Amino acid sequence: MIVCRQRTRQHLTLPVLWQVMISRIPKETHALFRSEVASDRDRSVRMQYGILAYRLDAQLAFELLLVRSRAVKGWIIPAGWPIKGLGAARSAAREGYEEAGILGTVGSKSVGVFSYRVALEEGRGSVPCEVCVFPMLVTRQLSTWPESHDRVSRWVSLDEARALLKIKELYKLVTLFAEQTMLFEKNKMAEADSNCNISNSMTFKDAARKLDVTVRTMRRWVAAGKMPPRIKDGREKKFLIEDIEMKAAEVTIEEAAELTGVTVRTLRRWLAAGKMPTRTTTGRRMKFRRADIEALIRQGEPSSRE
């Protein structure tokens, strides 16, 4: 009998020994152990997806959409648990629709992550949670949405968001995204304006031909500040077509005399008497705006009395 017992002990494997040890633990201890394991599982960090919903006004001022959340006392962005069958970005967009009724263009890449504690159901406390945030340029907000009965949405400026967002990590994320977005939009508008101006520009050679002067004369005017180029296309400086056309609309004193039907001497007397409009000087030649001369003719300047 003794030999048999020794052989039995030698052939006990680790699973058998574990079962023997477990069998000697009271049932109350089993239940406590299972509850502690479940409690540790509940305390592990969970993942949610959130939507950073924004819009820009005509002056490119940034506005952010916030909602009142059941999980946090205060305002937060729409966020929720992953949705089966949907990717991260689409899950975030669905949360935006369900919690605030927003529709728009969603970015496929996350703009950051923030942490907070989310309340569990049935009063089981709360667990730490990380929210992966995706941007959405909102194009429409519905009047009603699935959770409109227990959630309130609000559009706020960055200054208002500073006071309303209690999660500082989230506010820093929103601020950084807003600054980058506004800078990008401003640069895009500036580039569009530049491209528009380039298409409405004129080279030195074309401008000289339009004004009936040499390119050398044009460069002298630029050096003297009389005709500054306002467009830079790479290394080449150009003039706005409207500036050149305005310059081309000027007439010499001889041309002005012909238009008004008087002599150049008469025009000089009118100048001395202050009857002529303001004149400009290009090089050594006196010039007038054609529109001013035509207005003078319409007023019936007393050329017959001269």
C-alpha cells in the first residue's frame, strides 16, 4: 500500500494538483476571487470613438459642437463605444448623428486621444476610458435626432470652449486642431487669391506695350515707386491688368486739349486757375485721367469764353 501511494504521488500532474488545491478552497473564497477578477476587468482602460464636429464662418472663425453627457457632469464632444461592423471613423460619425444630429465630412485619420472616466451601467461605478477623436466638418444639423430627448447640443467658440470643457486634455486637443485648421484654410484662400491675381496679371513687356513705353521706362517707374508690381509669380514680378488699364486711361495734355476742343495754352490757363482736375506727372509729361476730362466736357467747361 505504501508503494502504491508513492507511485500515485509521483504520477500526479500539475493540473491534478491544481484541482486538488482548488477543491480545498471554500466556496465563499471562489466567489470573492471571481468578483475581484471581474472588478479588475472593469477597471481596465476601455476605448471609445469621439467626433470633433466643427464649422467655420465667413471670417474663418472656428466653432465647436459640444453636448451634455450623462457620463461626465458638463460638456463634452459626442463619443461612444465601438459599433460592430463599422470602422473607427464611421463609429465616431454615428455617435455624432445619434447624440447631436450632425452630418458632414469625416476625416479618416484621428486627430488625437484624450482620457476620462465613463460611468458603467447599473451603478457599477466608472472605468478609465481613452477616446480616439476624428474630425467632422459639419454641413447640416438635424432638428431632431435619436438622443435629442436626453442630450443638448451647443455651438461654441474657442473662448467659450475653454470655460465649458472640464477635461483639459480635450481642450488642448481641440485648440491645436482649430489653430491648424484655420491656418490651413487661410493659406488655401491666400493661394486661391494669388492664383486668381496671376491669371489677371501682366508682364513688364506686355505692360510697356500697353502703355506705349519701353521696358526700361517701366523699370524706372518701378524703381521710383510710380508703378509698383503687385504680383510675384515665382521669380518674376508682374502688374495687375487693372492697374495697367487705369494707367493707360491717362491722356497727355495735348490729347486732353483735343478732347475738350481747346488749345494746350488754354488748358494751362485752366490749370493755373484750378479749373482742371488733378494731374499726374509721368517722367516729364503731364497727364490726366481720361474719365476726369470726359467729366469736364459733360459739365460744359466755359471753353467758348476763353
